Amino acid sequence: MDTLNLNEPTSGSSTSRRTFLKGGGLLLGFALLGGTTTSVFAANAAQVTEDEVKAPFAPNGFIRIDPKGTVTLVMPMVEMGQGTYTSLAMLLAEELEVDLDQVQVQHAPPNDALYANSILHIQSTGLSSSVRAFWTPLRQAGAVGRTLLIAAAAKQWGVEPGTCKAAHGVVTDASGSKHLSYGELADAASKLPVPAADSVKLKEPKDFTLIGTPAKRVDTPMKVDGRAIYGIDTKLPGMKVAAISISPVFGGKVKTVDEKAALAVKGVHQVVKIDEAVAVVADHLGAAKKGLEAAAIEWDDGPHATVNTADIIMELEEKSKQPGAVARNEGDAEKALGSAAQRIDAIYQVPFLAHATMEPMNCTVHMQKDSCDIWVGTQVPTLTQMFVAGVTGFPKEAIRIHNHLLGGGFGRRLEPDGTVLAVKIAKQVDGPVKVVWSREEDIQHDMYRPYYYDRMSAGLDADGKPVAWTHRIAGSSIFARYVPQLFVNGLDPDAVEAAAEPPYALPNIHVDYVQVEPPGVPTAFWRGVGPTHNVFVVESFMDELAHAAKQDPVAYRKALLANNPRALGVLTLAAEKSGWDTPLPDGQGRGVSVAFIFGSYVAQVAEVTVGPDGAVKVNRIVCGLDCGLSVNPDTIEAQIQGGSIFGLTAVLHGAITIKDGRVEQSNFDNYLPMRIDEVPVIETHLVKSAEAPGGIGEVPTSIVSAAVTNAIFAATGKRVRTLPVDPEMLKSSS
């Protein structure tokens, strides 16, 4: 089993699942079956075989308690900075009655049968689903474990279990004079019959002692002192390092390479050519990069050498004039538009976006005669394993994925392309090789958030209330490639998310989608994808309706949210905390945005200043959030801050453009991240809720754009319908 011990991380080490199961003590598993959890308790952990683990009741995750009382949670989700390892460990610790520092986390091996995310149905970290997917299973697993440990102590003392109590990893009798640690009880507990998970009572929220508290991140100390191990940190005996150059034009191939010049560079051992790339293998990265430069590669640009952003937009514009696959149709929107007192039309556009994670793409591969070991940070270990099996011809069981912490994911590491490329190179290399992409290769060969082109129309009655709403989305379909079984009748569910079901009461609504694939440009998930584009469009257009109706944007929305109390609640909270009704100086404005996305209700108010030169400074963001029951409020606040900044980067700077088949952006000088002096004050205000938790990670990224552009309109009277914001358009005319 590939492990990350949060208390003592290691690099390049692994333990087989069989060895893990023979470790002794108490082993507890749980499986998601039809939305419920079935807990399984091994009669004796030392006797559990791999075949038994793979039986129909095979658990989704495991908990081991060793004789020292240490609880090990085998974590199916990956940690990429979002705090998942802390939040999910809290769920387990709450019901198991242990302290958070008694829990250590290990990376799960690739196994959909054991570790599939119940929302995504594969072992995958995405869709802001980690806490949502494991909210019930992990608490049930902890509760069953606690019940068995108490029963083991009661049996030893000859008392009723109901007279005993567990806390801090210790069971105490009614008198308080007898106590046994979980480590002392683990073996005895493993011999007891296991209660069904749904028969064990879970705590009421009022009884939580850990969930809902601002717990310290368990992965912070090792990240601060440098012990944290990411994929790019992998070190193996005899390992070589490869620098890579991929065709600058999508679909291009290698034409010529000066291998002799590359091999003349000190430290270079080998030049590897595959169809779309060249890798230079050396003792270290510096030599590999020098060798790659010396190789003087010439490329055959292939069929996409004339692709340009302007042509892509032109095709989107033309195809968006035709009806698409219907996502929602209620009433008769066209008829209502025709009879409306006022009609408003608008076109919105959002660009291609790269992920630009701080850890560029990398993968270490050791190809052997009948097996392949891979050290990488991936959001999809089983999907990666499947693709590698296809490249190597090995059975999946021979593909061993050693997963690591991710230095940023944002959806980029949902794609196995980097690993597949590394494996193709490693097939020609003797021994382990680490393939590292430069920042330029990373940005210019990303899988991009699609370019979307949206046509909006609405009709208002005499009082300014919407009586018709139409929304046509044109853009690439990620689902058609990634999950084709969900791309039905030409409709991409992600492309219309947050557009087909806006939070407002809108009679006569029609939403459709037109698939338009940009030639050669690969598209993929980008920290929210559909909502990152649709919330911007819907909330910007809603602001246009409020302006046309000559009504305050907050008051206008409130009237349309009367039957949506949770959405109304976050809007009211954000408006109140932002001081919505207080005046601002000239050149400043406030904007608002509301959404229901990833299971959470959210509203943001942004305050901006627009200078005479059109420069936009976001001064403050106030967020009202109802994400259900909060597991770790500190993590939620951090996610709102980080996600808002990630989204602001796209609003103010983000755009990938194509010229002659090549991505024009290459590094952080021309694909700008937010600079520290640009970052606003970000406030998060939580609605206290007993509802099941919603997602957080992609929520602020999706909602911040419209809040900012609506604030720009309030400050300047100029509507931003195309991202990123163009300062030239906002320059004062005086």
C-alpha cells in the first residue's frame, strides 16, 4: 500500500496491501452500497487475506488500530491543499472518540471497489465532493469501531456496554476506576460480531466535540518544515531525470533531432523520441535541459498549424445561432419574449484557461519486464492505472501507483496524459526516470477550460419582473471525452450546470447547449468548469435585468428568491455584512452574485475601485455561505480565500490564446497570477446549519467573477461581458 504517514512522511516507500492487513490489531472497513454503509469487522486482522478484502462487501476505506492505539485512516481522497486529510480524519475521530493527533493518514492504493467516491463513482478527488461523499460512511465507520471497543472492554470487566464510555482513545467503566486504551482492546474487539453500520447510532450535532471546531491542519507542520513529499520530490536509487519538449502545435510531430549535440552535453545519457515529444535523459535536470536545447528540434506542425483564437470564436458565434440540446424548457419562452414589455439581449464570452499549478506536471516511472511502478500526484489513481495498462499491455495489478501530495490540482491532475507520456518515455529507459515539465511546457500543453460563447435573452413585464429567460451555451464538451456515457443526446451536464437550474423563480425558461469543439485544442475540468462560466453569465445578466428594471440589484434578486430561503439567507447575510446600502466614493462600486453550486448556497459582494486608466483594484470581498454543517470552519474560510483569489486571477488576468496553432502564453510573466498587492480583504460569514455538508473548493472560484464585474458596472456604468476584464474598455472618456 502506498502510504503517506502525516506524522512521518517518506519518499518512494510502499507497503503492500497484504502486509498492511497482516499488521495486527483492529481493522475496520466500510463500503458504500446503494448510498448506505456496510461495516465489516475482520474476525482477526492478521488472518484477513487480499481475496477476502476483494469480496462483495469489500470496504471503501480502512481503519487500523495498532497495539499502541494509533488509528490509521487509509484515505481514498487526495490532498492538494484543500484540507481534505484533516476534515475527513475529523469525521472518523469524532465518532471513534479519539483525538485528531491520534489519527494518521495513508494514501489509498488504486482500487475502485474499495475506494470509489460515492458521488463520482470512481476513486477520484473532484467536484468538491470529498466531505459530501464520506460524511456518513466515515462517521459510521468510527461509530462501529467505538461500539466494538466499548463492547470488548465491557466483556473483559463483566459489565453492560451501556455503562461504559469512550473518550480520547480510552474506554472507562461507570465508576471511572477502570480504563483500557484502544490499543489494549484492539485484538479483543476484532473477535466480536460486527453490528450493521445503520444500527449504530451516530452523534447528534449538539454532541459533537470535534466536528465544527477550528481544527489545526494535520499536514501543515510537515509542509512548513519541508518534510512533505510531492511527486516532484521523488528520489530513487539509480534514478535519472528527463526534460521534455512537446510539439508546440497541437497534434504536431517530431521532424528532426540533433541527438549527437544533445549527447555531447555532460551528464546526458539518452535522447528519447516519441511521436509528439522529445525527452533528454540525464543525471540531473540541469543537464537534461541543456541537452534538450542542444537537440535543436524541428517539428512537423501537422493539421492544426493555422488554428487561431479568432477563428475559434467565429465558429462559436455561428454555431450558437442554431438550436442546441435542451437542458431545460418550461413554459413558452419565445412567446413570452414576444409579448414582454421590455426585451434585453446580451452575448457573454469566457476564454480558455490553464491550470498553472505551482507544482508543474511530473511523473517518475520504473518500467520493468512485467510490471510498472509510478510515483506521481494524481486525482484519479484508478483511471491513471487503467491508461498505463493500455500503454504497457500489463494487467492493472502490475501497475503500482505510489500517490503523493499534490502541489495544486484544480482539475489538471484529473487527466492521466502526463503519466502516459512519462510511461512512453520510460519504456525506452533502463531503470527509473523522473520526467519533469518546464513551466512553459506545462502552460502550453495543458488541458484547458473551454472557451464558452453564450447568448442570453430575457423579457420583463411592466414592473420589471422577468417573464421569459433563454440561455444558449456554445462550447466544447468535456463529458463527451471524459465520461461519454453521461453525454446523452448531445447534452453535456457540466456545460449547463448552474445555468439550467438558476436559484431564481423564472417562468418561461429555456436553456440549451451546442457542442462546438475547437480544432486540436484539448479541454478539461478547471476548478468548477461549468459553474465558473455559468454563474458569471447568469449573475451578470441578472444584474442587467435589475438595471433595466431600475431596481437595486440586491432587492431585485430578493424578490426572485422568496421561495428559496437558503439562497435568500446568504444574499441577505452578504449584503448586510458588506454594508450594501452605504455610499462609496466616485470610482468605486459594489457588485453582488448568488448561486447554489456543489451542494452549497453562496453569495458574494465585491467592492472595487476603477482608476482613470481602467485599472481595477478589488478592495474587499464579503461572502455569505450556507454549506450545511461545517466540519472545519478554518478550512472553509481558507478555501473561500484561496478559491476567490484563484477566481480573481481568471477575472483580471486569465486567458489562453492561440496563434498559428500555438499557445501564446508561456510563463507567469504573460499568464499572470494574482500578485500579493492585488489581493483584497476577504471575509467569510457562515450560516449556522444542521443540513448535510455541501462542497467548498470550487464554490468561490465560480461566484467571484460576477460579483467583481457587477461592481465594475456600479463604478463605471460599463458592462463587462467578456473575460478577462479589459482595462482599455474601462478607461475614463474625460
